[in-house]
Amino acid sequence: MVEASGAALHADVAVVGAGPAGIAAAVHAAERGARVVLLDSAPRPGGQIWRHRSPGELPPEAAAWLDRLRRSDVTWLPGSTVVDALADRTLTAERDGRPLTVHWNALVIATGATERFIPFPGWTLPNVFGVGGLQALLKAGVDVRGKRVVIGGSGPLLLPVAAALARAGARIVIVAEQAPAHRVYRFAAGLWRDPGRLLQAGRYRAGFMRAAYRCGIWVARVDSAGSALWVTLTDGRRVWTEPSDLVAVGYGLVPSVALPRLIGCNVIDGRVLVDQSQRTSVPGIYCAGEPTGIAGADAALAEGRVAGLAAAGAEPDGRGPRGAARRFERRLDRAFRLRQELHDLPDPDTIVCRCEDVRLAQIDAGWSARQTKLYTRAGMGPCQGRVCQPALEYLRGMAPDAVRTPVFPASVATLAACGRIPQGDS
Amino acid sequence: MADTIEIVVNGVPLRVAPDESLAAALFNAGVRSTRRSAGAEARGPLCGMGTCFECRVTVDGIAQRRACLEPVRDGMTVDTNG
Amino acid sequence: MPHPDAIVIGGGIVGAACARELARGGLQVTLIEADFIGGAATAAGMGHIVVMDDSPAQFALTALSRSLLDAVAAELPATVERDACGTLWVAEDADQLELAREKQTAYVAAGTEASVVDGDELRRLEPELRPGLAGGMLVPGDGVVYPPALARWLADAARAAGASVLEHRPVERLDGRVVVTGGERLEAAIVVNAAGAAGPVLTPGLPIVPRRGHLAITDRYPGFCRHQVLELGYLQSAHTLSGESVAFNVQPRVTGQVLIGSSRELVGWERATNRALLTRMLDRAAAFMPRLGTLSVLRSWIGFRPATPDKLPLIGRWPATDGLWIAAGHEGLGITTALGTARLLGDLVLGRAPSLDPAPFDPARAMEPVGAADG
């Protein structure tokens, strides 16, 4: 792996996002002889699921992939946030406040997913995190020894995060999954088709014996109590409160599709449309992993491989992984569908847009995303709607607004660099 | 390799582990609020992955740096602006 | 269904202002908007309130409008974000400073306070401006507003005066004074086309074309700029009718964000960002304020100014159709001149003495043969 600096790079294949999909794409393309550039905002590769400080922390499969990446000829660009890209084969990233241009022949978008947050009273208090959020912070060095943690929300992420926190010395108060038990158990039973996953699930459950993984329960509100928190939980009938130090709540994952939308790829229902070779609707652009549909790390690796091979001009063999990924995604959706009561999670004065402190009551029913933005400023902040847009889509059925450059905040100098790229370079 | 390095947060020196993120370092030092919102509420990190922008702090004089993406560096100065 | 006395088509800031003026003048008014109030060009613009003297007529209209806004300033809600920060026109060199002196003389003679500043005073007023600029002109009575909120306030005021406001009602066509919308035919003795750059769709022959602009807004940096800052070359850019141009224009928002403009191009209704032009705009801004290059941009967007051949709006009767009036074609001054436009239109419709000479704005001029190439 070659770390690079410099204002303009030329690649056969540019890969955006260094999670499992991006790593697989980059490695396979490079092993086929393509010049590959891999970019990510984070200082180390791994994305969210393989976030680490030292490779020793990782499960063997992940460590092997990172090792393979290290030994490859992939040019690795850490701390590089892609802010603009054009279908005529360029992209601009910002790194250390400075613009970085990559000219590519093929682009693999592997930008992963973000958590879906549904606002509830108290969700903006310090020490209230997302589920993936607290996991990411844990992996980045947060010390949770002796801390009480309430985990809530929905999805298969809750278990592994609880297990990781427990292994790190946290006291798990409860893991509250909103989906009803019968649906969760049917999903877990369905994992028998994939013994590897079942083994993992068993390991998670054993990992925190004293903790309770409870279904049909959700976090209704969090209140501050000095340096601690009061967490109010409910099953729709009973309401009770638990004291805690930390709270982590997240309601599943949302594909990150700002970049594909910007560059003109077909995106339906918030997912990038791809064929069996992971080709998007734009020639030369591929997409792999969560942006095509939430289907987990195994699907991401398989799709990344196909995208990397195709991007390097090598036709992938056999049937593509899309079918299996879509089936898994459908099972996930069925099992963890969000219950109706969650629409009432926020109070009228609960903040929905955290960047601009816009409360739910300020947003009239029936407003479009654009009208909401212009009338209340919701969505006008630096997160560019990444937190509030999925919430408003869930709460109000609001479709996202159009995407325009920059897709992440960028300095004036970097944005200016986007229009200075000579066209037609190879 | 040193066990800890020193960073300066709001003028106060802190010893932190050399391989953790700035957001983690702040959390471990008991600094739970990274910024004040538009409505002056205390806020801390939410997403841990650089998309929510709640963890923005000023690092070495440069504003709007996401602490969750920022590795700590020896001698780094940090202002949480509330 | 009873006919209103007047139908105003277009719920941008100009239409909303006209609806308010006519309703307060005693007419039963219906305001029709294709999407939501203040959502089109009104929402895309810079929201500047600026007295501009490209022509005596423009000066008169902008000055009247500014004073009308001042008169209601105390009633405006905080959402309108009115900030009387003043305009600082920047002269790069001695020639432009001489131009500034001439302008200042003209402003003062016409009753608008303005003063000339030298290079040192310029940088004291705006420390982020680069050294070496010759000076400029300060117009303290100018300011900025947040246009969608002002348009909403005007529409609400129209409602309070008895108008009905119909949103999400695109108008398919105008048959004389019959407004056809969503299968309904609405008629009034007075119909006002305030549809901006979309005006010619309803009134063929209306000489308005979309003139696109880019804007970018930064994260919060309170104090970075304290006034609306414009280069004197702005008038040059707004002056040329064809091709691409950029001009330095930044504005502080009450949030502490910096709004950066401006660019002009004729590309029809093209929506895709013109990155090369955006770059020219940002480069020009950074040339005047070097540290601007380091500020974080949260988003960029485009908007379509309704542009006329002589850079003046059309306000008055449309000669070809009895009962049809026009209030459109404000290019980059729609926010500034909405109130003055409404006042003049109201004067003409209601038979009051015109608040300023209506001749330069007369839509009948569009009927005349095209004159010499623009100067």
C-alpha cells in the first residue's frame, strides 16, 4: 500500500470508502494490475465494522483483508473526504484542508451507510450516542470501564455493540430492541442457513450474561440527572426508568448515496441501482456494499470483489452476489421493521435538526424537504441532512432534496479546485 | 514509544493515549461536550464516524475539525468553544 | 364562485408584495403560487437591500423600496433576519475610487446617505479585505434580509388584509384575464403576472429570460464580514447582457455565515452546476478577501434571475391584453425592489398618484421595435 500526497493523482480505478466493500474492490483491482487509489475520511482503513487502532483487535478475517491491502499496490489516501465527483472521470477530495484531485477511468463507490436516528426527548444530551456511534468511539479509544450503558433501537447491530461494550468493561443495563420477539427470533432462526452468522450471534449473547436483550421495548426519553442520565423505557404499556451513564440508540442503517446521486447514478428508494456486475447507470461507475442496500459485511465483500474486478476490466465469474444480498436485505427489513409507536417518539419541541436546532413543531405536515429547509433552516447545517433527513423521511414521509456539490463541507479553496480540473486527461 | 502524549484542551494540558481519536481523548478526560449548538445547548459526539458534525472543535487554530476523525498528535491544541 | 377583484400570479417576493399592496388598497385579492411562497428565485437570491444607480430609474425604485422596508422594519419577525449592516462598495484602484466619488455625490444629491472611504478606512471597516485596495463607498442605510421569510410575511399580511393565498397551484395558461389552474378557471378584472422568469410562459412576448447565478454559503464565522461587500465592478457584471461574468459580493448572515456570490450566465433553465464559473466566482471573492479560501462551504446552489433587455423591471399595464398587468423582470434586485414595485403597481391599478415616474418601467416599451445595441 502506498501512502500518497500531492495535488493530482491518476488512477485506473478510484475507490471511495475503505470499509469491507471498498477494500475488496481495491485489492482485487490492484491484484489484476490496475493502478488503484483508495480514499476514506478516516485515518485508517476498515470503515465502521472494521474500525481499529491496532490490527490485533480485529477478527481474523478482517485482519487478513487489511494485511492483503497493506501488501498490495493500492495507493491509500487517509483523511481524505470526497466532496465532488464528475461522470467525466474526476473527483476532488479535501485532505488537511487542501484539495486533492483524482483522475480515474473507473470509479467504485463504497460509501457505506449511516445510522438512522429517530429523535426523542433528550437525544441531544451529551453521552447519548448512536449505537454504531458508541461502537465507533469505543474502537477509537473511549474508556467505558464501569460505565452503565443502555442500548436501544433496532437491528442486528445492537447485539455485537453490546457485546463489545461488555468486553470492554461496561455494565449493560439493557439492550432494548423495538421489534417484537417473534420476528427477531424468526430472523435469528433464519441464520441457520449461514452457520457462521449463527455462531457469531451465540457468541454475542454469551458475551454479556448479566445483561438482558429484550424485544418489543424502546427508549422513550432521556433526562439529565447531574452527571448521569435517567432513561425512560416502554413496551407500549408499561413505562419505567433506569439510571445510566451512557445511552446508545440507533434505528438501523441508511445507505450513503449523496455521492452517487451527485454524479448522476440512478438511485431508487435511497438505494443505488446496480446490475450483476455492480455497474450503476453511469458508465465507468460501480457501486458496492451498503449503498446498494443494507446487507452487511459479507455481501459488501462479495460485491466489492465483483466491482473491483469489473472496474479493472476483468469479467467477474459466476452469478453476482446481488441476489443473495437483496434477499438478506428483505429479511432484515421484515424482522426489524419499525413499529408505528416510534412515529410518536419525538415531542413537538424535540429538536429534529441538530445542526440548526429546529424543533419538530416548526415543521408543518406536508412540507417538502426544500420547503422545510427554506422555512426553518432544517437541513442547512454541516451534516447536510445526513442526520435529520432520514428522520424526517420516517416521521413525515419527506423525500430528500436535490444534491449539489460539495457533498461534504469543503473549504472555499477546495470547492474552487473542483472547477479547475483540466478535462480530457487520462 | 511513549505511553502517553500531551495535548492542550481549552488551555489545559492533558495526557492521552497516542493512538486514540481526539473525540475519545476528550471523552476519557471527562470533556463530554464538544460544542454549543445554535441554541446554546451543550452537545457531544453522536455518530462517531464523521457525518453528524456534532463533535466539531477547533484544532491548532483551524475550526470545524471533526474530533472523531482526528487522531491525537503530541502538542495539539484544542478549543471546544463550549 | 365569486370573482376576486384581482388575481396575482406568482408567490415570490414581488407577487406577495403586490398582493399585500392591492389587498390593503381595498381589493379582494387572490394570490396564486405554483409551489410554496417564496420558494423559487426569491429563495435562491442573496437577499440584499441595496440602493443601486445603474440608471436614475433604478436608483429611484431601489431608494423608494428601501425606505418602504425601513418603514415596516419594526413589524418584521426575527425570521426575516433583517440586518441593517450597510453596503460597502470596494474600489480596487484610483479610477474606481474616482467612480466611487461620483456615485457618492449622486447618492447624496438624491437623498441617500453615502460616504467615500480611503484604503485604510476600508480595511478598518472590513479587516478581511486584502491590503492595497484604493478605498470605497459606504452606504449605511442598506442591509440584508432572509428573502423566503420576508415573502411569507408579505403573503401573511396580504391574508390579514383579506386576500386568499393559494399554494401548490401551477397556472397552466392565461386566456386573456382567465387564469386556468388545475382544471379551474379563475377570472378577475385585474390580473397581475408576477411570475418572474416564468412570466413569458403565461404572457408570450414578455421580454424576460432566466439569467442564472451561483451562490455558496459558509459555516458560521461571526465577525468575518460586517457589511454587505460589493466590488464596484458588480455593476459591470450586471450590466452585460450576454456571456458569463462574475463579481465579488459577500454578505453576512445573522447566523454568522458568509454568503458568497455572484455569477451571471445565460443557459436557459439548466440546473447542473457550472463548476468553472463557480470557481471563477470563488476565486474572485478570495482575491478580495484572502482568508475566505479557508472558510468551510456547507452548500452551493443556483437560481434564475428574471432578466430584461434594459435591466429594468416591467411594472404596469400589458397593452396587448385588457386588464392584464405585469410586475416582473427584476433581475438581481427583486428582493430590494419588491415593496417599491408593489407600491407603484398599486398606484397605477388603484389610480393613485404614482410614487415615482412609471415611464421607464412601462411594459409597453417591450412592444417597441428593438433599439440600438445596449450601451
